[in-house]
Amino acid sequence: MSGNARSGLQLRSKVSAEGMLEVSLARVEVPAPGPGEVVVRIEAAPINPSDLGLLLGPADMTKASFAGTAVEPVLTAPIPVGLMAGLAGRVGESMPVGNEGAGTVVEAGAGAEGLLGRRVGFFGGASYAEFRTLAAADCLVLPAGATAAQGASCFVNPLTALGMVETMRREGHSGLVHTAAASNLGQMLNRICLKDGVPLVCVVRSAAQKALLEGQGAKHVVDSSAASFPDDLTAAVDATGATLGFDAVGGGALAGHILAAIEVVAVRKAASYSRYGSSVHKQVYIYGSLDTGPTHFVRRFGLAWGLGGWLLMPFLAKIGAEAAQRLRQRVVDELTTTFASHYAAEIGLAEALTPAAIAVYGKRATGAKYLINPAKKQ
């Protein structure tokens, strides 16, 4: 904001009734903070896989076109006809993007004056922007000396990883299986489990990712691209006693492989045979969509099993404010250690809409996570 002008650039995504995605960088009004609210000058915001569903949706980026100006670019891309039905709720609505970020509080409403000038992390959407007005309760004051880049990812990945361990404990499991485990989130989960003594099976997609996690102390890492994967997974489940899985991939057969491996181990340890399979409850939660295709599996894991979805915000609401605050405080206490994030590149708002940047972060590849710095110019 400059002078008396209360405005700033914000990245927005829109789907038209004609089946076109339009992503633009527009100048929008920044509301004055009301009671209990603050205005944050955003200094860093990560591009998470969960952000891409709103940012780019299912548009065909191989047919994207780019227009506008260098300061206020516009991206357009067609959406396959068969996928429009799932977007009916957002047709015609220009939506701000970005789940979380970090920056400095530059204005504060009544009751929130104590945050003025403080660097905070926040969650609540519209973080791909120069400024954000939001409730002070949605902010976390960062530790002294912490940078905006260090605090930018202090909500989604850390609380998701902690939520997995919390879910395990609340549902009576004693070990975890996690897929896409070489991601920033997966590395955090590995550090949590090592620190808390939780048995963890890390499923990765390459030998290089396996070596990366083993170098960070992971004890049970299996490569899904290896011919021996089913046997390796079963052996790791046997060694850890894991009966709960969290799958970031979603599509394909991976969730079924996890359930099958847990069942094989349970049957081996059963005192007697049952034609219904083991009585050990096996559960896999899908929490991501790295593979947007159908989820398919062969039912070879008895009848005591479950496959469902898991989402962070409903989970936090379910456990209540006190338990959620306990998890948030742990993130603050271990922000630069257990919950440290790493980025492949830092880009500006306009640069986020360039073909070169989208070609990298749009792949959702391990080690290719981008950080938006609204103050950075091309």
C-alpha cells in the first residue's frame, strides 16, 4: 500500500462457463482491519500441491496461452469438457489463491494491536498477494529471528504431519505407512516419528528418494518403482507393526498395496485361520491427489479394513481448540528444526504465471517446491 491507497496485487483464478481457466494478477482493495483483525504485508507464500487444485485446476496446461503485461499477466487454458461438472460451484467466480504464508503485520484493529510490527505466519487463503486482511487468531507469531521464508509453511505441512500422528494415536494404531514420503511433508513426518519414537514406513518413488530419506535417519524406506516393492512393503510393515496408512498419491493401486501388506502380516500372526481374513483393522486415508486417476485395488485384505479421505481443517475442528493449539505451539517451538521447509526457487507474483515456472511447480515433483515472494520483481 502506498499513501492513502489501500490496494495491492493479488493472484486470482476463474473458470468460465465456456470451459476456460483464467488466472490473472489484479489490483484489488485491501480491507481495513476490523476488531481482532490485522493486515499482513506478505513476504513469502509456498505453492503447495493443495494450492494447485484451485490455481490451475484440471486445465490442460499444454494448451495454455499467456497475455496481459509483465506486471499484470493473464494465463488462459482450456478445461476438458468431461471435467467441468466438478467445477460447477466456481464457474464465473474470480477466486484468490494461496492457503498460507508469512509476513509482517502493518495494520491492526482493536484488540490486535500487540501484533503490529510482528512477523507472523498465517492460514486462511488469498496468500498469493501483496497484502492480506485476516483475523489475528489465524496468525502464529514467529520465533525471534525467524525469516518469512521459514514461517511461510508453518501451517499446512506441519499440522498435517502432526495430524497424522495424532490420528494414529486416537484411533488405536501404533505405526504408520506414508506415501510420497520424500516430500517436504514426508521429511517432516520422518523427523516427528524419529523424535517421538513412532514406527514409520516411508514409501517413495525412486532409489534417489530412498537414499535421501535414509540419509535423514529413516529406518524403513521402500521404493514403489522396484520390482520387489510388494515384498519390501510387507517386510517393512512387519518390522513396524503399522496398521494405518496415509496416501498422498490417491489414484492407482498404492492404497490397495498398503492394505494388502498389512493383511499379509496380520494373517501370519493370527492364532487360527478365518475365511473372513484377519480381525486386525487396516485403515488407509487418502489425503492428496498426486495421481488424479481412479483409485483401484484387488480386495485381498479380508473384511476388517477402511479406505477414506482425510483433510486437515475438519480434523482440527474435530479434536477441538485446545488440542489444535497444542499442535500449533509445537510447530512454533520447532519451526527451524523439525518443521523446516526447503524450496527449489523463490519467484515473484508475476513470475508465478510464466510458462517456465508453471512447467516446474505444476509437476508437483519432489524437490521442486516454489516459494512466492510478492516483493520480488522479474
